Amino acid sequence: MTEITGNSTTGKLLGPLRTRPWAERWLTRAFGAAIAAASYVVCVPWDLRNRAESGATHETTPVTGVGVAALGVLLLLLAAYFGHRDNRGWPLLLIAAPPAALMYVSLRTHPGPPDGFASAWPLTWAFFTLVIAAGVLVAAGVGRAFRVEEESTEGLVSAGLR
């Protein structure tokens, strides 16, 4: 069996981040946040030139159900991975925050429909941010459940010294 905290490839990819050097920890976290942001941009694209024509009642959107489902799967997998490797709060910051920020920018830059719901975008953003955050927390908890904790003999050693 491969040891988790060793120098093997499996240990580097699946071992706890707290045992890794400082630079590797932060590079891994930055890479995870970049993957989460890139997943949102690829799966839920937006075009700033996409405006409703004069007289039109709605905009067209390049967002598809398949793209949203793919984004959900990618974010859940990333959250489970970082839940397995890192402390409890990091998956929420690394995986849920970048898509929420990009969604905020996307909704903020597109004008609302002319039917009186122009100011409803903050509610839409808040709802989907909560859905993403809840999914990330659940997936991180599942990933954490599969974490193999190292047994500490510190208490046994200190108890024998008395």
C-alpha cells in the first residue's frame, strides 16, 4: 500500500495538504480555484455583445442544460477532492466562490428583461450561489469521509513518560 504522506505520486495527489510544503499547498489551492473558474466560463459561457434587439422581449443565451449539468459535476468532483485533501472551509472558498463571482459579473453586465423583473437578478444570484455553496459543502463532506487519518501515538508516548 502506498503511504499517504510520502513522496510518491499518490501521496502528493491524495495526501493531506497540511503535510505538504507551503508553496505546494498554495499552488494546489490556486490551481483548484482556477479550474473552478475555468469550468464556469466553459460550461456557462456569456457574451457581452448578447443584447436584446430593439423591440425584442427577451435575450437569447448560450447557456444549455448540458452545460449547467457539466458545471455541477465538475464542481462536485473538485469539492470532493479538496474536501478529501484540505481543511473544512477551503473547498467553499476555492470551489464555490469563483463561479459565484463570475455569475455576479455576468448577471450584473446583462440588462434585465423589459417585463419589470430587471431588479430580480440579485435574488437569482443569491439563490444559485446558495445552491452551489450547499453542493460544495456536501461534496466536501463526502470527500472528507473518505480521508484516511494517520493515527497519532503522541498521547501514548506522553502517557508513558509519567
